[in-house]
Amino acid sequence: MTDTQNEHNIQIGGKHFIFKPFNQQTFTATEKAWLSDAQAGEAFVPDVLQGMAWAKDHMTLVDNGVAYGVFIDKAHIAIGICELVVTKPDVRGKWVKLLRLRVRPEIEELLFKNDPSALATAVNAYVCAVIGVYHVKNVHKATTIKVYARTQEQMRFLTLLVTKLNEQEDATFKAAIQGRWLTLNWKKHD
């Protein structure tokens, strides 16, 4: 697989949001910045360390898990870290699951203060992650995407998204809420 197969770029509000796996340079820059944010009181340091350890161990697909970053324009520091799981094929097909999107601590701190620009950045990072998971689905020839809702706000967002997705007359998939998951199913790949 080439890097361009693993990368997805979308333009939102004049900015390019890029969903891609980490390399050593982007991981090191992200880890340094996020730990600096945490040490400045914008996050709980052990939480950031735990997330960074997982991402470092999953810069490539390991035990079905892989870390992707969401970057703005040409930045080397991720504004979001996505925890993905790519399941092994079975009778139900192959799935790609977005388990979590961790937002950079400085953005998360601004979200707690109801900062509108931080909210827009976080929403755009989430949109980029969901679109990026679709791209990962294609790379791994998966038939299903699952997006997990950790909070009630995420659950409300996913419920609205299902309605909008199912209104598309030419859709090649079926969207549904199953528990706390948004599930998108496609026909099986050859």
C-alpha cells in the first residue's frame, strides 16, 4: 500500500483536513505538542500518555488496530488521533470501526469554554475522520463501517446523520443505529 492509498484530504471552510497514518516525524511532533498541552493544564497527563502509547504502538496495523491522525493543511501536529479497528473477514464480511477520536488537548480545553472556533475545528475533524474511515474501508475491502458514540452528544449527531444518509436515493449502502454504533453496510467486495 502506498501513502496516498492511506491518506484522504477534504476541504472544509477553506482549510484542508487530512486523514492519514502517522509516520515517525508526525508522531513525534504530535506527542511533543500534546504533552506540552497536558503539562500546561489542558489535559490529564496520564490520559495523554496512555493515548500516545497506543498510537505509537499502532502506527501500522497491529492486532487489528491502527492509529490515524487528522491534520490541518501541511501541519505535522495532529489535531485528532483516531483509534481504528480492522476486523478479519468472517461470514458477515470485514468491518472497519472508528472506536474513538481524541482531540488535541488545547482544542478540548477550548471546547469546555464553548469556543466557537474550537467547536468548528472539532466537528470538522470528526467529519474528516468519518470520511477517512470510508477510505480505509475501501483500502481493506471491508463491507461495513461502524462509528462508536462515546457520549450522548455524539449519539445525537450519529442519529441525525443516519436520517440524512438514508434520505439519499442513490445510496449504495444502508445506514442504521445499532446500540451505540452508526453502522453503514455495503455489498460485499469481490
